[in-house]
Amino acid sequence: MTAAVAAPSPFAAVWFDCDSTLCAIEGVDELLRFAPPALRTEIATLTERAMNGDLPLADVYGARLAALRPRREQLEAVGELYCQRLTAGARETVAALQWLGKQVGICSGGLVVPVLRVARELGIDREHVRAVAVTFAADGSYLGFEPGPLTQNGGKATVLAALPAASRPLAFVGDGVTDLETMGHVARFVGFGGVVARAAVRQRAGFFTAAPTLAAVLPFVTTAAEQERLRGDATFQRLLSAPPS
Ligand SMILES: [Mg+2]
């Protein structure tokens, strides 16, 4: 038997952040529409500081939700908005990765109700969704969220490292500093700046694109052989001609 030159091992799974990665909006910003104006400004500032890495996420997370107290139907409305505002190329990119036989998942610091709505829209199994659980009273009013790794800095690395063997080697794609924290804990981190390009992520991610389509991450999460397969398919070939960042 002749040993061929070893091709790079393909990623078994590609997981994505939700807000500003699979979806071109931030769920918390949308929830703010239900809040009084003074609260809106205060919370938007906190969120931005957490996402840029200026404030610990755990400090911001509980305070934000305690102030917002989102009702179940408000979270369902955010889920619908997520689906209306999917990032360009998100649907096709997820489909292409699944067509290649990869597991696709979502790891989000957002609340599970709207994130599961996105998963359903994109054909992602709910078993491959990690987000923050939330509890409601029978009338849909907010009771609380479940603090866990995803409501703290470093949490995505913890959650992704705990995925079963079937999810490895794992590539993770995201826009924020909490996503960047997975670098070194997953086989490959790809920074996506197509919705919001954050300086810290652009500077520190080994792989980064600011192209306005999620398809621009495909070359970072597929092998040359897999790209050949995509090029041979009428549905997916155009995804690999995404504009350079
Ligand atoms: Mg994000």
C-alpha cells in the first residue's frame, strides 16, 4: 500500500455563535425595544462593553436580564427576528457543511428560546445547541435564567471542550471576545467580522474574515478535498467564490 501525502484532517463539526454571526442582529438589542428608553441606553452600553472585553460578562449578564425581565412571547418574537435577519450566506453555509457530513451546532450566550428557533430554521439538531436556559411562570412572565458557563467569560471554551468525541475535531466561528476565548480550546477558531468587525478579534484570531457573507468562512473550515466536492455541486459551488475580506 502506498502512503499518500497526509491530507489535513477535516473538522468533524463546525459550531457557530448566534448573535452577529449566524444572525445579523443582537438578541439583547432587540429585547431592548420592549424596555423604557432610559433602560435601553444603559443596557446597550453594558452589552457593548462586555462584547469588546472591557467588562466581565458575568457582571453584565444578570444585571441586564434582571432589568429586562423578558417574557416568553418577547423571546419568541426575537427568535422570529433572528430568522428574518439571518446573516447573508448563513443558510447556504450551514447546508453546505451538513452536506459534507459535518455536524453543525450553535453555542450562544443568548437565551435558549430564540436560539432554538434559529436552529430549527437552519435545520440544526437541538442536541447541537448550547444556550442559556430560562424559566417562566405559567403566564409567560420571566422568572430567571440558569447561571452557568455561558453567562461568564471563558464559558464557551468550557462548553465546547465538554462536547462528546463525535464533535471533534471542532471548528468554532464567532464575532465576539467570548468567542475568541475558545481559541486554543477548539481545533480552530475563526473570527467572523462580516456583521461587526471587532478589533480585538481581528487582531488575535488566527483566522478572520470581514467579508459580508458567512460563506467566507468555508475555506477556513473545509479541506481542499471538501472544497473540491462543493465546487462540483451546482447548489454549493458559488459559495466558494465569496468576495475576499
Ligand atoms: Mg456574537
